[in-house]
Amino acid sequence: MDSTLRTKRIGFGIGAVYALLALLSSRTGEYLAAIELFYTLPMVYGMLRLDRTRLAILAAFALVTHGTALLMLVEREHRFNQPALWLQFAMLALAFACTTYAAGAVLRRRERLAEARRDLHDLSRQASERASRDTLTGVYHHRHLMEALEREIARAERVGKPLSIARVDLDWLGSVNETHGHSIGDIALKRFTVAAAEALRDVDIFGRYGGKEFLAIMPDTDLKGAAIAAERLRAAVAREPVPEVRGRRHLSCTLGVAEHRKGENTRLVIGRAESGLNYAKAAGRDRVVALDLDGRPVIVGAA
């Protein structure tokens, strides 16, 4: 329920209670002291739920209706001690004033508590996000990828939408490490992941499968769309220079693409994408190979 609507309902509810109490006060004079005690209960509840302005309006409404009931009672029955009666009314007004004033402090503390809870939630989310990331590249790590793929497979089968994945291999990283050192290899990895992630959609999930192998999960994407996305990723990576490396001045990657089949688990769909990757490597790397529904390799793009 919307918070504004909830606040209005609380205000109307308390107002209805005060109207009922005023009616009882005008009809049952002998229990007047006991009835006045009940006036404070809705106000205390309202102090925890309403802001100071709404609470002041309710307090004024309660005092007007109760004062009117007292006047009617005094005019009808002259046996009441009027000074004592109006002293009780003044005490009730003072209690309302104190409660209304305190409502501001309560509201401020509620807002601070809500803000602290939001900050705690954000910190928890950030910590969870960092825990799911690869420390070097900043993309998702293997465990998160497998959990995400399981969720996407379950969702795809539940709603009947396509799902495709791409196994991505960064080419020649081993030779870069051997020739120029692991620090240059780490730079190549970071530049590759930035270019690859930017080439994908926001809804796609990209992460490090292990070593120089990566995985892209593409929800609501059939094989044709995934092959186009994979070629876009390959082309983006191919434009990424590595100035620290003489000779091979641009990165390259090889991709194998497969679409999930109904009833297929994570191991099987990843295995088919890996088969496409192996075909692409055998064909000379720096290209995309997709496996059709019959398992036949189709070369989508090549440098």
C-alpha cells in the first residue's frame, strides 16, 4: 500500500475514534474521567505514525469535539463541578500539545533510522557485489556466473524465452605473459574485459570463467541474435590497442556461441558453446563460431 494512502487511513481512523469518544462523553457523563483517558491512546499511536502537522490537526479536532460534548453535558446536567471539568479538559489539551511536540522528534528519529537502514542495505549490496567480482578484472567470477546461468535457464524454461551463451577466449595471452611479463598480461586482461563488457547489453551477464576464458550470458536472445552480439564483441575487442606490446598492437578474442535447448542443464549448454569455441580456434582464432540446433558449426565473423 502507498505510504500516503496509509497515512490518510490512519488519520481518518484516529479522527473517527475521537468522534466516537466525543459522542460517548456527551451521553455518559458518569464515566467521563475514564473516557478522557482513552483520548491519549490514539494520540500516542499517531505520534509513532504521523507527522506533527497531521497530529496537530487531529488534536484540534479532538479538543473541539470533546469540548462541544462537555458543553452539551453541562447544559443538560448541572450536577458537574465545572471548574474541575474544565481543568481536566485543560490537562487533556496539555497532553495533546506535549504529544504533538514529541511527534516531531519521533519523526526525525524515524527518518534517521530509515536512512541508516537504507545505508546499511546499500553497504550490504555493495559488499555482495564486490564479493561476486573477479579481483583483477572487476567482472563476475566463475561461481556467480554459474549461479546466474542456472537462474536464467530456469527463467527461460518457465516463460518460454530463448537464452544463449558465448564462451570467449582472449587470444595469445600466454605468449604475452611469457614475452612481456604478467603485468602486461594483466593490462591486456583489463582492457579486454572493459571492451567486451561495453559491447554487451545491460541485461547481459559477463564474467571470467577461468584464466583467459570468459562467459557471456544473453537472456531473451536466440542463436542468430547471440551470434550478432558475439561478433560485435569480437570487433570491439579487436579495436582495443595494447601500446605496451610491440608487434601485436591490438587484442583479439575467439568465441563459441550456443543457444540453450529445453531441458538442457548448465554443463551441456556450456559444453556446446565450448565446442563452437574449439571450432573457431581450429579455424585460426579471432572469429565467432555458432553451433546450430543440429550441432553444425557456422562461422559468423572473422578478422
